[in-house]
Amino acid sequence: MAELRDRAPRRVLFRLTPGDTIAAIPNGEFQSGDSIDGRVTGTWVGSSSEMLDWLRSMHVTDLEIGPPTMEELFHRLYRDDAGKPSEGDVACGRSR
């Protein structure tokens, strides 16, 4: 059960202290979305303890962790690892 929990994506939003930068991402588990004025959004797939260790390595001033949005789940299911539409999507005319 713990392994399934670690594989579930989580939506992560955090704010960094002005001038701070995002630390090296362990094992590529954080897929960054937007990063505007110190506010960073993205999706984390991996263990919660590794995520918290990674966040502790930065000067985070605000943090929100929750389930992914329906749009994020859709994109995760219908995109390949390179971020391109899957072959089935292209065959059905669903590429963007």
C-alpha cells in the first residue's frame, strides 16, 4: 500500500524566499509547472519523505500539497514520458 501511495502524483505549490532558487530535484520526481516571482507549482511523484527533505533544502515560506487536478491527471494519463501525445491520441486526432 505504501508503494502505491508513493506512486500517486501530488500537486505541490510553494513560495521561495526572494533570491532563492529551486534545489536540484532528486530522481526527477518533481515536474515543474510555473515558476513566477518565487511561487513554484508542479507535480511530485515519489515518496513523501523525499519530497519533504527536498523542500527542507530550500527556503520555503509557504507550502500547499494536495491531489492533482483533473487536468493534470488527464495529461499524465494521455502523454508519454517525453510530454508528447501518446500514439493513440494522435491516431484519434487528439493531439494538441
